[in-house]
Amino acid sequence: RNGDISVPPVDENRPGIAPEMYDMAVGLIREFDVMEEKEQGKYGQSEFASVRGTVLVFLPGLQEIIKMLDRVR
């Protein structure tokens, strides 16, 4: 993990979610975890903070949800 998150280019003539956009979203979610760990420390043997925030991601359809879920795991 290098911590670099960049915004991928968007082509208005080609609607859809580019793989780089999924990567950006996952990178941001992971950075939120890092921020929480820095603020709170890790909880016991867990790899996460004791109180974790929630991220709501809006996606247009089931296929996009499945793709995002695969990347987050």
C-alpha cells in the first residue's frame, strides 16, 4: 500500500465505472481505516480501531455492487 490516491479521468461520452474508479474508492475507504487507527489505536488483537465509521457508496446496479464488493474484500 503506497497511500497514493488519484482521481481517474472521466469520459462523459462513455458512461460507466472504470476500474481505476473502484480502486480510488477502495483506497479512500482504507485511508479512513488508517485515520481511525491513528486516532484511536487498534482494538486488542483486531486490525481495526475500536469504533469504526461507516462509508456509504452509491452504485448504479448489481454488477457494480458485486465488482466493488470483490475489490473491498
